[in-house]
Amino acid sequence: EDVDYGSSLRGILGAFIGALIGSIPWFIAYAFLDFFSAWLGALVGLASLYGYKKMGGVKDTKKATVVTLLTSAAAIVIAMISALLFLLVREPDFIEVAEEFNVPVLSLAWSAVFSVDSLPYILPNLGIGLFLGVLGIFFTRNSVLRYTDPDNTEALASKEALDYWMPVDWYNGGMEH
């Protein structure tokens, strides 16, 4: 009997596509509804894991976790930058400045987003989104374990997998948790 252990490339591609699709609500909330909803970062992580599984990623718990974490982080950064660029190129005052200096609006927006002056505005939102996206993956660790150890019908996952992931020996949270 042939066992399909999955493919690294398919898993990475699936996780990235899933994360990009999962980042669409983030973009919409930020760009069209004019608010930032950080919990949408967790949705990106869940969508990344879903894409990883659907595309047949490697059935290895460590690899699945790392790939979904990295692709989620990349998609969140892309969504945040895209939303900021979108907002700037639609702003009438910003368009006026670009015309005054005879600079393409998108080029000026790109420079503004990546300027040092915009970091205090971008980093807090991006940091919260990245944190929640990563948290979304860890909340789905049971799903990762079921995917990477599908033949285990007697328990959630094999003893080796559970020993690796449990118990959680470090928790970073405040008193509100």
C-alpha cells in the first residue's frame, strides 16, 4: 500500500494561497470600512492551514506549523501594505500633493507607506495582526495533529506528536487572559 506523505511545494503553495484568501476580509475591513479589526489576523492563519491541507502539504507537524505561520505572516503584511496603498491613492489631498510635485500617485503612496514617519502608525496594527495570525495557527494545533497523524484512530494524535506539543510550557499573556 502506497502512503501519501504530501508534498512540501504543494503545501507551501496551498498555505500561501489560503493565507492570501484569508487576508481578503482584513483588506476589506481596513480599506473599505475604515477600521482595523485585529481578530481577522486569526482568520488568515486558519485559511493558511486549510490551504496547506487541501493542497496536500507534507504530513509533518513541525513543517506544517512553520509553513502556515510564515505564509500567514507574509499574507498579513501584504494585506496591510495593500490596504494602506489603496487608502492613500484614493485620498483627494494626497492626489493633489502628487499632482503638485508631478509624481505618480502610487509612487508617492509607496514612498509614504515605507517612510520612517509612518512606522508608528503601521507597526502597532501590523504587530497585533501578526500576533493574532500566529495565535490562530496554535489554536488549530489539534487540526494540524489530525492532519499530520491521520491514521491514528485511537487518540487525537500519536504519543510522540503529543509529547512534542504538550504540555504548553510557556504562555505569554496578560491578566486579561
